[in-house]
Amino acid sequence: MSSVPLTPPTEEGSSHLGLDLRIHHIGYAVQSIDDQLRSWVPLFEPQAVSARTKDPIQRVSVVFIEIPGGTLELIEPTDPSRP
């Protein structure tokens, strides 16, 4: 088995393999999007908050919050049997 030497990134966002790896967004499963927005908006001072979107296949509602450096996704179940 061959191995790849671990070296620090040479450029911002570039991995030791020379790939441009970036995180698109981070998702958080929450019981209530509205409750989380009341505390997260003052905390993160977002640049934008998307409209709530329902995903009937996943049985969730989602909201995206644009903050400096990335995007947060709040995911709320719409089916009471879902965690």
C-alpha cells in the first residue's frame, strides 16, 4: 500500500493532494427553524436568510443562512415521526 506524504496546504483552500477542497455549507437538524433564527440571526449577523423551502421527499423544511465565510442550513422535520 502506498501512502501520500502529509504536507501543509500550499495555497488557501488547497489540500496536500493539490485539490481545491472547500466546504459548501454546514447543515444543522433543529426542532424549530423559527426558534433557531431568533437566536442565530443576532449571533451570526447573516448577510442573507433564504425563504423557507419544504422538501416533501425528505419530509423537512430548510432555511439557508449566509454568513461571512460560509453558509449554514437549518433543517426542521415536517413529519412528527421524524427525529
